[in-house]
Amino acid sequence: MMTTPAIAADSQTAADQRPGWRLVIHGGAGVIERHRLTPDKDREIRDGLERALAAGADILAAGGSALDAVEATAKVLEDDPNFNAGRGAVYTYQGTNELDAAIMDGRTRAAGAATGITATRNPITLARAVMERSPHVFLSREGADQFSREQDLDQAPPEWFATPERLRQLEELRARPSAEYFDVDLKYGTVGAVALDVNGHVAAATSTGGLTGKRWGRIGDSPIIGAGTYADDRACAVSATGAGEYFIRVGVAHEICARIRIGGESAQAAADAVMAEVGELGGTGGVIVVTPRGEGVYSFNTPGMYRGEASAAGRSVAVYGDE
Ligand code: ASP
């Protein structure tokens, strides 16, 4: 018969064996090469990634939850105009900014997401409100905007999201023949965070403006649970970035978790295998993954991915594929 002291001793041992907290972030993948970024832009991107890592790392180091950490991290990147999420989101074909976000809690597999939203300053906070304060998982467009107002979330006018560089990218796209309107490289900067907290729980968050020139209410993978975002304490937490159409078809985030949970693969093997599948279909992009075992990995098939990681051992950020 199990006695109370024995249980206490066992759980003490389990806590001692936990791998410690870990945070991995991305700020988008694509044709990111040294000659395309000025030294100033390179610095601004790295500073933005470092600020975001700091926000999440402070929470995790103080014993906070993975869920709070990924939300806080994503908010910093959403407010930074260098990234395609929140402020600095790409434009739709009509010249508006329509934002998508999703968040998932690995403890319970609770999830929340919103697509096509136009007025919430931090879309990731709306995704979290959908998860925690509505009976639903996924809200869209006017309804999601309305829910955001009803929940008293911070609202922002269209000018808050608008940036000259994203407008220039839309104009560049519109100047092309219409057959070339689908350009996954005119959008760097979707943001994502995955975290493991000291209690062994994982969470994932992803936020984006989608693709430049998107039309017809197009929705990418980022807000789709199982495609661009997934978290399950039995396996891993994943956030993806890239050509969303391919990530949806492969079910990337869930597939990585399934390979780890059912197939017993390492995080790196699972992420690489699933990114290879995306590549075989013709898709480009990348993923970040953490596991309750303490693994934290990147996998991408583009020349670069804005990315960073933090743990009790330190912090690092990187931009190009060879770093
Ligand atoms: N995956 C996003 C989308 O397809 C874009 C990106 O990650 O850059 O909407």
C-alpha cells in the first residue's frame, strides 16, 4: 500500500528530474539572406527577438506558466513593426490588415484562435480570451472583432497596424501579373513561441498577418490548431511559419506531436521528417518545437529563419541558416 510520505518522496524525485524551463521563438522563415538585410535591419530584428525572449524568460525563470510565457513573448513581437503580426502585419489585396492568431495549453489541450481580425492590438490575447472566456475554439472576422470588444481587450485603429514597408510590398505584388500574386516570400515575420515551464507543462502561440495580397478571406495555417499551432503535454508544443497552404495539408504541428507521442521520435527527428514532407509537396518554411523532456529545436527549409531560444543556461538569437 502506498503511504503519504512515499508519494511525497516520489513527487520530489520527479520534480528533481524535470529538465527545467525552456523557450524557443521564431519571427518568420523565408529567403532571409545577408545581402537582403541592412546591418541596421539585422540589428533591429535581433533586438526584437531578444526583447521577446526576455519577456518570456522572465516569466519562466520565476516559475510562471508556459502559457503566460508564450503569450507575453508573442505580444512583444506583435508590437514590433519588424514582424508580420499585430503592428507591421502584411496587407490584404484590398489594402487592409487582417490578423490571425492561435494559442494552445499543453496541460489540457485547451486552445483558442481567431482569424481575419482587424482591431485587436494583440491578437494573441484575443486567441487566449477565446480559449478561456468563450465556449469555442476558433472565431472569425466581424464576430471575433465583436467578441474582442465585448471582452474589453485593447483595441487599435487601422493606422496602428499599417507600416510603409508592408504597403510597399503590396504595391510590388500588385504590379505583377495576377498569376504571380501568391508569393510566400513577400511576408517575412510571422511570430511564434513555444515554452516548457518548470512544472513540466508546454504551450504554443502563433500570430501573423498572413500573406501579402491575400484575398477572398484566405486563412493560413497559423490560427489552425494542428496545422500552425499545437501543444500537448504528452508530446510537444509546436509553432510553424511558412507557406500556410502546405502546412495545413500536412497538418504540421499535430503531425510532429504525433510522431513524438506515438512513434517515440526525438523532437529534431520528428520536426525534420515533417518539414521534409512539406518540402516534398513544394512548401517552404520552418517550425519550433519544445518537449516536456526538455528538447528545444528548430527545423526549416528556407535560407533563414528569425529565431531564438532561452533556458537557465542562457539565450541566443539567429537569423541566417548558417548560424
Ligand atoms: N504561415 C503564415 C500563413 O500562411 C505566413 C508565415 O508564416 O509567414 O499565413
